Amino acid sequence: MPAGVPHGTPAAPGRPGPCAGERSLGGERVTGAGESGRVRASGDDWKRIEGMKRLLISMMALLGGCGAGMSVRPTSVGREAAWVDAVVDRLIDACLGDRVGGLLALPLADTLKQERAGRVAETLARDGKWAAQTPQMFRLGLLREALAAAGATVTDESGAVEALGHAPLLVPGELENFKLTHPGDFALAQRLLRAPT
């Protein structure tokens, strides 16, 4: 296998697939630096990390909307599968030539307020700030080192890699790739999956 081509269970030939979860960051179970499939991975291989709460839209679409009592149009399955492939391919293509790796993220559009006792304490500048998403993608050796050293304040793999002094690549994500946390998030996901093509 040529150098730089990931081992494990790629989503397509020469493409890094998701890996098994090893730990929880920020209260969310995420996939980490486990071995993929039956092929032993090396430290130079790429690993794609997927937050289980963020890709549920696509997972539910592919399962026919069986999660959270959701139902979807049949056309949603193919549409969501194609959307996922395009988003993941964007991350992979951007990261394969990068020395660190990166993550999907979106530039912040909303005005940010710092809260204190239920009131606005100050307005925060949003210039240069991005909202992190998953998947994220790093080389296995770096990822293992970062996760082993991660402190309690680290909430994602990118933060763990940053703590080692690296600067992950920001790859534009999608608004639809939102995290399923609150009841309203599931309602929004259902509306999106029921939308006509």
C-alpha cells in the first residue's frame, strides 16, 4: 500500500473510514484512536473521528428514520447518503495533504453574549471564531498522544491536538451537520428529513 494511504476499513479505496470509540470527551461518546477492522494501523495512518450525536441525522435517514420516533420520506435516504459522502470527502481531501489534520467547522454567524446570573455580562467579538463539528481527522500516532495527554477541559479531539501545540486545519462544514442535544434538535432533524427533494 502506498505511503500515506490509510489502512483499516476505509469508506472507499484509499479513503480513511471511521474508527472505534475509545473515550468520551466533553460528556459525548466519540470515536477515537481504536484499531479499525482487521488490519493493524500504524501511527502514520489517518483516523476519522465522528461525534455520535452529530451524525445522527444521516444515521437515522439511512435507517429509515427509526430513531426518536422519526419517519422520513423514502427519497431522504438517498439524498442524505449522498450529502454525507460529499461532506466527508471534503474533509478527507483537505486533510490528506496536511501535516496535522483538521476538522469540519463553520464560521460563527450569531452575536455571542457572555452570561452572568441570567443577564448579559458582555458581548464577545465573533471575528475569527468557528464552531467545531465532526468528523475530525488526524493521524493515529498524533491522536493517541493527544488523547493520552488530554485534560478535563478538552471537549474534542482537535482541542487535544491543539494542546500539544498543533494547529488543525479548519474545513468548511454544513449547517445541517448540527449536534443533536436538545428536544428541539430532533424536531428540526425530522423536518429536514421530511422535506421534499
